[in-house]
Amino acid sequence: MNFTFSHRKITGLVAIVPSNERTFVDEMANFNFPLARSLKLKQVMGYDKHRIVDGPVCVSDLACFGLQHLFDRGLLDRDGFDALLVVTQSPDYFMPPTSSVIQGRLALKQDMFCMDINQGCAGFLFGLIQAFLILEQPGVHRAVVINADVLSRKVSTKDRNSYPLIGDAASITVIERSGDPAPIHANLKMDGRRREALMIPAGGFRLPSTPETAVLEDDGENNFRAKDNLRMDGSAVFNFVQVEVPPMIEDLLKTACVTADEVDYFLFHQPNRFMLEKLADKMKVPYEKMPSNIVEHFGNSSGVTVPLVIAYNLRERIVTGTIRACLAGFGVGLTWSSMLLRLGPLNFCDLIDFQ
Amino acid sequence: MQDFLKELADVLEVDEVKDSDVLEAFPEWDSLTALSVIAMIDARYRVNLTAAELKRVDTARSLYELIGAKNGN
């Protein structure tokens, strides 16, 4: 389905990554694979370093740290926003919502629309769409979207399929009304029939965690993970991305009457470098317009990868100027979404370490 | 077919692939190589294979025939 918005802009963005950095080379010994094959995987997929939380760090810890950073520097007023949308798949609790936890910990005002959104790799787009909608209300002047996940805590260290690429991170995006009538185009599709391609089978109400769900099982290819762990059917996800994403972008650009050449950057979710390069090849987009360097530096932090790719690669550019960006997210659900908008100049764009 | 065998040899990092060669018999063959083969076929022949489809073929020739069949040739 298609969406069109106008008079909306992103005015600031900060990405927060844990200071704890691990390397693929150090972790290779955990995998039940010949070393040479693991090194080949590293080279092809672009695995190197990733940032993961050290200990029982939760989404609200990363989020409160980031918000406090903005309050302390005068970049965001603690009473200056009226909606707090938290997009996560690793909430602090089943109940209450993590948005309420954050509101309470920081003693934010009560006149606040707090909402959790359970979305992953397309979560930045979901958060933006929801923020644009809530800003229809005259009582909402500014919306804050927090994307955050600490999924490394749910990935088996013996699963070469998922562990080398997982990353933890958070981002805070400020969205406001603007005087710009230029349309922002977006589209989105979902297919719940393919929901099992990315899932954590146990730990919810369908299959509560028990000693049995903690037992490591072989996936048939020497990857060991339990039902309590995150599972990814890598080749099914690869196939999904290659089949669904290029036509989605084509539709978006067609609707907006914009050619791919007129787009400055394709800022996509970062599953791994391999998948992004194959996407760029298929879409005939030069690699320099589609950065794919987030997994090798930080890991794949699901919905946070789009703000992370912006903060890491384009900070100077969008603090001082404007780019025409095509954003896209695709993954768990399955869900795929894209958006064409102008980014910048932002009031702030930072990348900070969580201590 | 010769071009295809050459492309396949590049992905498998071997000097030569013959049409009767069994894909899984190559020492380099694993899930990563399978993904690379799928990506190559997608880029070169505009054919999307799933990992399951690739698993069902044995030789280089049968893979080439599968691509032809999916291409409608």
C-alpha cells in the first residue's frame, strides 16, 4: 500500500551503540566450521566488528542514555515533545510497554502519547509513518521515535548463521511539522505467511520458555541454537529481499516521478554487505550511493540500521545541507517498506557510545 | 552453456567446471557458496532460485536446464 505525507520533516537524529566491541575473528572458534570457510564468510558477507551489550542491558537503558544526552546538550527539551514511539522487538517487559518505562524513568510529562511498536528491520520506516500520522493532531508538536534492540541477548554464540552479524543499538529521531508542501512518498507490504523466516520460537505465550526450549539444536548445517534463540532462515530471507525489494523501490520512484539517478542516497536496512551489493547490482545503483558498511563496523541492529547508516556515513552532509534519500527496511514479519524524502539540514546528527 | 560453466567456476573458485560435475562434490560447496550461485544466476539470467530448488539439482548441467526452464526457454 502507498502513503503520501507532506509538511513533515526529521529535525534531529542520534544513534547510540554499546561501547563493547567484539570481532568475528575472536568468535570464530565458537562455530563448528573449518576456519578457512569462516574466513571466506567474513570476506563475502563483510563481517568484522560488531557492537553488543555487555551484560543485562535493556532497550530502556540505551534509550534513556540517548535522551539524557540530548537533554544535557540542549538538543531536545524534556518537555518539548508530545509523542514517544518506541519500536523494538526486545522490550524490557511483556508489560508495561517500554515507552512507559522510558517515560517513567526520565520523569517525562503526562501529556504524552506513548506507544510501543513491535517491528524489526522495517521498524524505522514504521516509526516514521506513525510519527507523521500522530503529527496530524494539533496537540502534538513534536514526535520522538526510538528504535532500539538488544537482540544479541537472544542469539546463540554457536550459530554462525546469525551471531556474527547481530548488533545492538538504539536511535532517537525527532520529527516535526514543516512548511514544506513537497510530498513524501512511502509504501509498505506485509506477508505474515512467511513469518517463520525470522523468529524467536519460545518465550512468548505460544511456547513459554522451559529447560527444554533452552536446549541447543543443530539446524542441519552445524549451527547450534535453542528455541529460546533468534532463528533466521538465511537463504529464505535472501530470496525474499532479492524478489520483493527492487520492485518496491521501482514502484516508489514511479509514484514519485523520480528516477534512480535523481536519488542522492539509497539508505537501506543493513543485513550484510553481500545482500546489499546484490541489491545494488540488481537495481543498477552504484555502490557509493548505497552504503553497506554498517554490519562490518557495528553489526545488524534491525530497525536501527537505517539511522545508523545515516549517522555513520552522512553526518556532515545532512547537518549542513539537504539530500534526497530513498530509505528502505525489510525483514521480520515479513515486512518491507520504503520512503522517498528530503533529509537535512538537521539540527543534530550524532553517533554516541553507551557506557 | 560454456559461459555458464565459466561463471560457475568463478563462484566455486576452481579452474574449470564440467557439465557432468556434481555441485555438492566441490570442496568449496556450502550454504554460502549456494547463496553466491543463486545471486550469480539472479544477476546473469534474471532467474530467482530458492535454496530448496538449488538443493534438488545435482549436476552443473541440470542447474543450467533448471534456469532455462524457469526462464521459459
